[in-house]
Amino acid sequence: MTRYLSAEAMSKDDFDVPFTKQTGEVIYDAKTKFGPWATMTEASYRTHGVGVLGIGFGQKYVRDEQGHLNLVEGGYDD
């Protein structure tokens, strides 16, 4: 399973919104409406994301019991 290692150590997303660090938390690594990509909470993604996942647009990760962010959508296998 693909993990988002750099975001696992982050305490806030790129829009300064804190991560909950709770099991089931959703994190996005995705393109923004502004052009550049960002690491985003669900709230930030709804506000700033382009609303599309996949190659060239972004990935969705879910935090497991160990705090790992595992890819669930938008990867090469989709």
C-alpha cells in the first residue's frame, strides 16, 4: 500500500489547518484552484481543491490506527 510519508509528520496542512491525527482522517495531496499542489485537510480540499482526483490532479489518503496515511483514491491503480 502506498503511504504519504511526508504528511504523516506534518501537524498542519498547507493552508495552516491542523490535522486531527485521528484514525479515519482524510488528507489530500492535490492540485489547487490556484495552480500549485498542496497537502490539504478535507475542509481545505473542499475550499481550495479542483474536485478531481487521479493522475495529474491528486490523491486521497486515509489515516490508519498507526497514524499512517494510506492511499485510497487517485493512484496509478485506480
